[in-house]
Amino acid sequence: MKLYGLIGYPLGHSFSKKYFTEKFEVENLDCRFENFPIEQIDKLPGLLQNKELLGLCVTIPYKEKVIPYLDEISEEVYHVKACNSIKINNGKLTGYNTDVAGFEQSLDSKLRSSHTHALVLGTGGAAKAVEYVLKKKNITCTKVSRKPSPGMLTYDSLTPAVIKKHLLIINASPVGTYPNDNQCPNIPYEAITSDHFLFDLIYNPPKTIFLQKGEEKGADTLNGYDMLVEQAEASWRIWNNQ
């Protein structure tokens, strides 16, 4: 039986395991998908001793840390410096970033020509994939971090004027994820308008406080579910050369 899995730590509710397990059942595929919560990335070589393992999804906190373990990387991984999908072929590991394809396809569903300036909340691997897509689309991108850093804004520096200039706001941070779904990124929501598009990469809960506050101001909103489906299917195509 072909084996696929997810590495990260900790691994609680897993979209990947649920999605692929249901996919294998519906399509009657002789495959299984397992969660592998490894406490340190240096545990990966031990996991790879299982010769049934043909592909891995990668999540927090290993999207960047896994790269030194890869034999080859895709163009997206090279530019984004984050990997969320690994193909395993005769012990050779090739890294891909399917977050890029998933985010781009989902973003296009509600993107308008007026969305020329974006704020990206967060600085992790997912934020890097978002930034890559925005640059590809010639959308001016400004990252927001909790700590001061060159070329970035802090949450404390986000004024209503900054919000009004940036009509696309993307939450690429984990703030608001279940079970801490009573939280939201600290931005001046009073400056949100019906011209804004708020995209939250979080899918659980389906409607975060971040998105609720956007809806209250008449903004377009979107969660990360469609993005996750597309990146999962992109990984499946990579693993199976489809």
C-alpha cells in the first residue's frame, strides 16, 4: 500500500489527513495518509526509512527547516525559501511549494484591478508564498510583523491611512486559528471599506474574527479552504506525475 503523510509539530486537527483519507476512499485508491508529528526536523531521516512512504506534506514549523534535507527543489521553493510538499522517489527527496498554486488560484476568484497594494500579516513560510504570488502579479506587497524589521511594518504602525491605501489584506499568520479563535490580528478595522478584500489563510474556523470584521464593513472576504484543496491536489499530481 502506498503511504503518504504530513510532518509538522504539533499536529492536531489535520486538513491533509482528513482530505486525503476521504479522497482515497472515494476514488478507491490503495493508499493511506498518516500524520507524523516529529518534535525536531532531524527526526526526518528516521521517518524516511519506511520504504512505503512516497510523499509528504510539510507544515509548521518545518516549511523552511526541511530544505537542507532535500536533494532537489522546484523553482518556487528556490524563490520562496519554503517547501510544503515532498516527492520521495528511490530515496531522493524533491521539494515543491504548492501553496503558491493554491493561493494564486484562490486569490484570483475575488481579486479586482483596484487591489494594487497588499498588506501581508505574518512572516512565515505561508507569507513567503503569498509574497511570491503578489510580486508575480505586480501587486505592491508590504509585510507586517510583531517585531520591527527592515522593510516591514509592525502592527503598532498600522494607521487608518495605511489600511485605506492597502485594499488587499492577507492574514498569513496563525492568529485566529482554532482553538484560539477568539483572537484576530491587531489592525485598525474601522478603516476597512467595501473596496477591501480580506483573505485569511486560516480555514478553521471557516469565518475568523478577522473575516467577520471585514464583512461588517462590507469588504470581500475569503478563507483558506479552497487554497488548501488546490495545494493538496497539486501535491497529489506531483507525487503521481499527473
